[in-house]
Amino acid sequence: MEFYRGDNFKFKFQRKTKDNEIITTLPKKLYFTIKNNNYETDFLIQKTLENGITKDENNYYHVEILPEDTN
């Protein structure tokens, strides 16, 4: 993924099993995290089910990075 500071960026995904079946149950926790690198413990941006990740009726999860997230 690539996006620029101040841009709005959206993407969607489905959770699937190893047999490619869609998982319809809502997980207890779900995170999308952006860090400078894999070894950092601090994150630059983090979205969760409670803040920034939504699920639609087709079992797609939507994540939106807002301009204020990247300022």
C-alpha cells in the first residue's frame, strides 16, 4: 500500500479460512496498524473495530485512513 500524507485512503477485505470460505462471525478484536518498521512497538496509525474499521452486510471490513491520521 502506498498513500501520501494528508490523503484519504480506503480499502476493504474479507476474512477467510484456509479453504477460502468467508468467515462471517465478528472477531472480538481486529487491528490495522501502521508502524515505521516491524521492530517498533509504537505505531503511527491504528484502526480497530471500535475506531475506524467497519463491517458491511457482505462481510467486508472497511478501513479508512483520514487526512488527519497522516498529518
